[in-house]
Amino acid sequence: MNDSILVERSDNVATVILSNPAKLNALTLNMWQSLGDAFISLSDEPDVRCVVLRGQGDQAFAAGADVEEFTRVRAGTEQARHYADTAHRAMRSIAECRHPTIAAIKGACVGGGLEIASNCDLRLSARSSRFGVPVKRLGLVMSYSDLHGLLTLAGRAGALEILLEGRIFDAEEALQKGLLTRVIDDVEFETDVARAVERVVSGAPLVARWHKKFINRLTPKPELTEQELAECYACFDTEDYKIGYQAFLDKTRAEFIGQ
């Protein structure tokens, strides 16, 4: 299959690769499922000391979800919620992985790709990478679960700017907004990522796991009602979503009507 999640191991380091290079590593529903499976499995492996998450090739970390399959897997609120449950499981498995996680970002990191990276512990980016969440162009919203990582990193003002403007910005601006741990020149990227991994794995693994547990405990998520959760998927029944989706397929600018 062209779309898959690959897992490679080298000693006590696991590398998870988002692989759909023909579509800039956009995630299909099957990839979301496999991504969650991979992190849940790795979290249970006591010998792992660090998990690196990256995209296949140099063009993209991940360009979000595979929009072209939406008519099959996100047609209406019920399908959309099932899809979201699978994606949220994957992101939750990354956030709750007991081992330190590093997002090695090179190329496009937008939409769901940025959401995935936001759930990693460290985010190292090549200087040429690009970021953003342009879902407004599709008439879509980020759900509460999707927003948590972005809001935690960028804060209220930064998250609103990213979502309301929907523009794509460079790595330096992403660093300024708090989305990245650091930016690395492209020619030094692989070397610096390897050094970061070595620094992580050289520490006491139990201490790393405790630190993650303690910080997660001090970063609570709000309790949401069923009505609030359901509202996240109402956009899939709107005319604006139909307009935005067709404009995406036609590669034209959507003219939204607010219905």
C-alpha cells in the first residue's frame, strides 16, 4: 500500500514514519488507525527510550488528513464522528506514550500534521518547513480534542490567529508562536535530530517517564458535555462544507454563504 505507518527500530530508539509521499504524507483513515496502534504498542515496550515521529521523504511531515477520501469516510456528522474518534485515539496515544517523543519535522506540517506534532514532547524543525491550519478554506472546524495541543503551545491569541487567518507560515514564525522546540538549518537537520535523540536516551528512562507523567498530571483537560462534543461535527452537514470541499477538489477559491 502507498499509505502506511512504518515502524523502524535501532537499539532503544523507535522511529514511526508517516508514509503517503504521493500526497505529502496526508493521513488516510487506515493510517490514523495504524498510527494509534503503533504508539500504543511502543508505549508497552519497556526497552524503548525514545520514539521519533517523522514523514516519509523531505517534502512533508504530514499535510493533514487525506481530504480526497472524505466523501467515503466523513460524509455527514455520524461518519465524521467515527473518523474523529480514530484520529483522536491516534493523537491521544502519542500524547500519552510513556516514552519521550520527538517530532522531526521537514517540509509541510499543516492541519492534522501540526496537530500530530503538537502532541509530541519535542518538535525539531528544519528551517525550510512550513506550518498552518487552513481548515477554514474547507468549511471545517478543529474539534476540542484537536485544539488542545495547539492551544497549549500557542496560547489563546496564537491559536486564534492560526485558525482565523488560515495562512501558511515559516519555521521561524512557528518557533515564535511556541509551536516548535527549535529550528535547525536543513544541512544540519539529521545530525542535530540524532544528537537530540542521544541526549534523551542517555538519561535514566524511568525518570523520563515520571517527568512526562507528572507534567501530564499538571496539564488537565476540561470535562466536556456530550452536546459540546457533538457540536464539533455539525460543520459536515453545512452548505459551506460542501462548497469548501468542492472548491478544494476543483482547486478554486471557495465562496462561503454562512449556511
